[in-house]
Amino acid sequence: MYRVAIADDHALFRHTLALFLKTPGNLDIVTEASNGEDLMKQLSMVGLLPDVFFIDIQMPVMDGRRAAT
């Protein structure tokens, strides 16, 4: 089972991607965030690092480039 985190400021896209990734059954969506700062907060609450990140590059508050570093 792979753990996945998704960060995108477009809620419909984010939720659709999560739904699509859950379908095969071998992926666990650990968090969905609306920006990089929200992603960092959620990951600290979850207490584990995902295996895969899907991060939008252009987001408000903290963009994907900054969140990935």
C-alpha cells in the first residue's frame, strides 16, 4: 500500500484525483490540502511521510515549489 498526499488549490480537481487514485485499491490518500502551507500542517498532524506527492506548482499562500523543498 502506497501513501499519497495531494495539494491543489482547485477543490474539484483535488477531490476527483483522490477518487481516481483510490479506485485501484493499492493507494491510501493520507491528506488533501488546498495549498503548501495547509499540506505542511496536515502532514505534521498525520505524523508520517507519504510515499508519493501530487503537488500543484501554482497555489496561493505557499506554492508547490516551496512546499516541495
